[in-house]
Amino acid sequence: MTNKTQMQYGDKSAMIEQAVGLMTAHMQRNTTMSRLTGPMPKGTAGAVATLRKQTTTHMPIIKCQDLGKGRGDEVTFHLLNPVGAKPIMGSRYAEGRGTGMKLSEDRLRVNQARFPIDMGDVMTSIRSPVDFRNLGRPIAQNLMDRYVDQSLLVHMAGARGFHNNIEWVVPTTADADFAEIMVNPVKAPTKNRHFIVDGDAIKPFALNAGDVDMTTADLFTMDTCDSIRTVMEQIALPPPPVIFEGDKAANDSPLRVLLVSAAQYNKFSTDPAFRALQASAMARANQANQSPLFMGDAGLWNGILIVKMPKPIRFYAGDTIKYCAAYDSEAESSCTVPASFGTTFAIDRAILLGGQAVAEALAAHKDSSLPFFWSEKDLDHGDKVELLLGAIRGVSKVRYEIDHGDGTQVTDYGVTVIDTAVPIIGERK
């Protein structure tokens, strides 16, 4: 009788088991980005969404696993445009005067990303004090998790920025492979979703003689946060609030999530009132099933949950910032960071997230039937070993042309960005 606990190299069931393990580890990773995605629907009410394998639209990141063999490499999202009308009064004829409905759509495509790891040869295993075979998989998993989180962050921000060190696996736009690595185009913020700090308030993105209209004094403060809330309450069709699973206060006290860089956060956290913000976040966590996004360094202020982002989206003096100059177009223009920022200041981009900010599409690999897959291969007659971890996915901001009644505006549906000055440590690398 065959011993089923032993699997030969290349056994297809081994591939599936390992892929399930990788998929589970990735979905359960304890990072800021993973906390911005809701769970798959449960129960009868979520039957359709479950079949389509799409997470809730009330969270910033929507995962859709509706791609597979024969379904192509694209997924389409639809938005029912807001409807505005006045009532027909008294005995006036209503027949034939119905208000029309209009759908807008956005789409994204997927591609495979792979990280091969060289695990050495027979002599490596003899000479090395560590077992490279045991280290290979955690290293590959770490690289893939960083790629997933960073690609989400860059699409949210509408820019990669120019901060760069060994922790980044997504290169800057100067790299020839940048566009292919990002799979879908990184879209600059739409005009109605792009703001900058101006003193103690925010204002729409503006220029001064070809530069961003900012100075090194335009920092992220408590007043900035107040201004963000004021603007979001007064503009037409703001990003929808984020609804955490089980949040009992979601309707009475709606929330949006503000991702800030460490430099923005550190400046903000020096305010004497910041401890009270952390206490407010902890208190709200009690009403939101103890969501870990509220824990630790998070602060809750005026309906905005402030959370540190994994890496900064940063622009140094002289760097290019892309923006949209018109409300009805996504054509991009360019400006620069003022030279006056020198080597001690930069511009960091804060990201305000509502529901349906970005979409992440996942497709099934032919062998594992899951978005994540792995392979281990012997080379050179068994002397050398290489491990590979891959994923088939794609990310894009959710963007629609929305009818505002007095005209159509191209709109990043669930994400708004705010550029602020930050002090930096040391010179630009």
C-alpha cells in the first residue's frame, strides 16, 4: 500500500497544499494593507458576492477573485451614478418624465509576478552554518508580501514617489520595468481629490511659477486634520465612509482612514492632545470587533482614523509631481517640488481612504487553482536548488466619470490625497 504521507517531487497535490498555505499566510498577514480589506461575505445574504469571491465594498480595498481559465485577464467594476431630481407636485403629469440612470465603469487587468530564490548547491549546504532550504520560503514570502502592500500603496497614492532603499521592492519610475511591475497604470490624483496644505488648512492642488504652491512651513498638524474633515463634509459626493465589520457606531459616527508617513505622524504626534486621540481610537475599537487597525499608534480625531503607512510616498526638492489640471479629464500634467525645500525638507503624501478606494483582482494559477503558487526545482543534475513564489494579481484605483448635475467630473471614487511638507533626517540618497 502506498504511503500517502510521502510525496514525490512534482506531485500536483503537493503544489496545491503548498499554494493553500501561501494563500492563507498572505491573506492573514498582519499589516496595515491587510487590515484595510474586509472579509468575504458569509451566509445566504452574501451568496452572489461569495460566488464572485468579492470582499465588501465598504472597505478601502476590494478583492475580487472572479478570474480564471477562459475568463480573460481583466475585471470590470460598475458604478451607478448619483441621481438628482426635483419632485413633480400636485396634478402635474409625471408620466414620461422619469429621471434616467447612468452606469460608469472601470476595469483592471492581472499579470503574474514571481520571486525566484537561489537556495545554493550541495557544497553550500555543507559549508554554510544555516539551512538555506528552510530560509528560502520565508524570504520569498516576505518579498511577495512587500510587493503586494507596496503596489497597493502606490496605486492609492497615484504616485511612487522617490524615497528609495532596500526595503522597497517596487522600483521608482526611473526603472525600465516600473510600468510592467505595477501591471495597471498608476494614475495621478483627479483634480477633485488632490489637496495640499496651506498654513493651517488644506486647499486644492495649486502651482506657483511651475512649482507646487507650498513652503516648508506647510506641515501636517491637528489643524490640518480639522480642515480635512471640514472639506470632506462640504464637497459634493465625498468618498464614502469606511464601515468596519461589526462597527456599532458606523452610521452615527462615520469614519475615514488617513494613511500618513512616519514623518507626518511624528510631527502630528507631538501635539499634547495626541494621547487623547489614541484613547479615542481604542474606545472605537471596542465598537468595531477590536479591529487591529485601531490599535497601537493609531489616533482617532474628528471622524478620521490616523494610521502610519508602511512606506512614505515622498518627493524631494526638484522632483516631479504629476497632477490633473481639469475636472473633466484624467490627462496628467507635471510640476516640481520647490528648490527651497533643499536637503532638509520634502513633500510627503497623506492618503485619505473611504470605501472602494482600490480594487485588487486575483486570478487562479493553472496548477494550484489559486492566485498564489510556488515551485521548487532541482538544477544541474540535482546539485542546485531554486525556489519560486508567484502570484497572479493586479491593482488599480477605482475611478469613474461621475455626473455632478452641472457637469461630469473624473473622480477617484474612494481615495483623496493631501500633500504636506515634512522635515527629513539627513540628505536625499
